[in-house]
Amino acid sequence: MLVPAPSGTKTMPGRKSRFNYRFNYQRFLVGTLMYLSMLSQADTVDPVQHYKALTLTLDELLTELRISHAPTLESMIDTSQIWRRKPGQERWELPGLDISTNKRYRVFDLLEKLGLTSPIAPLTKQYDYALLLGATAPGMKRRLDYLADWWRQGVRFKRLIFLVGQRPLTPGADYLDILTRKSDKKNLDPLPFTETEAATMLHQLVPMPEAMRALPVEFIDTPRNWRSGFWHRPNTRDTLKHWVKSGPLPGAALVISEQPHGVYQKEVVRQELPGFAIDLAAGPADPATTLPIYLDALALWLYNLKPVIPQSGPSKTMIPPGRH
């Protein structure tokens, strides 16, 4: 369970702590409400106002980082793509960003407004599916731990789906030897070679309520794809498309992720699973998560958000003169 920091405590993602950081409870509530407001798909919500708020916050972020940009939302989304990883580059390979401590605090305040820092709890208790999204082996273990904790708190689902793929594991990022060192399970040699195999192993090793372990579970072993002379690991959208081929019945789906990737992944799931009711449960970010990883996640979310921005309104929304 997350423990709120004392009132007035100033913390920042990336510092060592029990989780990513000890957060101020009031700011958590405010950030969560802003997140729900911005991303709500309800028909009663005015998307124009939400995209205007997004425009203003992106302008502040780009200005804080001294990145030249035009005053429209679409152009700022295009500008944000400078934060994206290069083809074939993994998140943990992103170089650091050398900025002052004060500027770093300000940037993280803006990322919190955008919903990329605070943990997000499920909105209800009953789901048809829990969709656990692939990651490094430690990342998948954290997500499975979070899901087990939510189960203990009364969240229920009928099937557990691991949206994973044939990414070869990386010793410097997946740390399988560390994850299995204290396990009382036998016959772990040879160690898993792919993300799917790691997910299968973790489902056996991670402590969870027996009722949860007894649920039907699927491991969506999405293949890599060959593009521009390189093998590319499957991304979130690829794993969803691969699962859809099996013909899952529409239902309520709880996306299991962690910050700062939850917002992007929820949007992709929503696009790929029309007819499903999509909710997000995201744990706090790993303490080792760097600012470039947050910015990469933001840029990826914006890239996937751009096609659904209403062309009649927000795409033409401009920030006030002089702000850029």
C-alpha cells in the first residue's frame, strides 16, 4: 500500500524510495482527477476543453525545456516527437538529460498534470479481463504484484491475459537471475529466453491469491516483425492485434501497467478494442525511471492520440500570443 508523504513534502520521480517516490496525497488526488477528466471517454465530456488544457500544458512543458514550437496542439505534438526513442532503441538505452534541479521539479509538476506520474487505481471491482502488458521481467513482476494486491483489495476479473511477445531478453535489463535467486521453485534451468517465456515463469513464481492463480490465463506470444533490415520486437499495438485474431468476446478490460506508460497504453488499447470498456490500473514508476523515459512515454502517447483529436476544434486551438 502506498504511504502518503507528510504534507508539504517535495519529492521527485527518479529518487530511490520504497516505490518511485513518496507522493503528496493531495497532489495525488488532484492529479488523478485531472487525469480522469482529460482522458474520459464519456459522451457528456467536452473534448474541446480537454484538448485546450492539453495544449496549454504542453506549451508550458516545451517552453520550460526551451524547445521552439508553434502555438497549435498538432504542431506541439509533432515537436514532442524529438523525445521518442530511435528505431531499435530500448527505453533503458536513452541518454540522460542534464537540467537543473529546479527545472526538473517544474518539468515533473507538468508531467503530473498530464497524468504520467501518480499511480492510478481501478475505478470499479468487476472486469472480464485483466490485460497485463509486457515489459522487462522486473517490470512484469511489479505489474503482477500490483494486480495481486488489487485482487486482495476486492478487484475481480475472469481471465488474465499477458500481452507479451518474442522479444529476446536482455541481461542488463531483465535480471532473471536476480528474480529467481530466492525462489523455492525447482527446474528453472534453462532460464527463459523471450519476454513470453519470462511472463510464463513469473506467473508461476510471483505470490498471489490461489483464487487468482486458478483463473484462466493466456500468454499472447506475439512474433517479432522484420522492417527496414532489422527485427523489431512487438509493441503494445502489435500484441493487441495478435490477441484480437483469437476472437475474444467484448467485455470490461482492466489494463495493468505502470507509470509513465499507462496513459499511452490505455489509449492504444482503447483504439484496438472497440466495443470493450477500458479501464487503467497503473502502479508507480520504477525508481530508476529517468526523465527521458517519461518524455518518451509522453511523446508516444501524443503520437497515438493525434489521430483521434477532433479536426473541427482542438487541432486549431492556439495558445495565447506570447506564450511560446
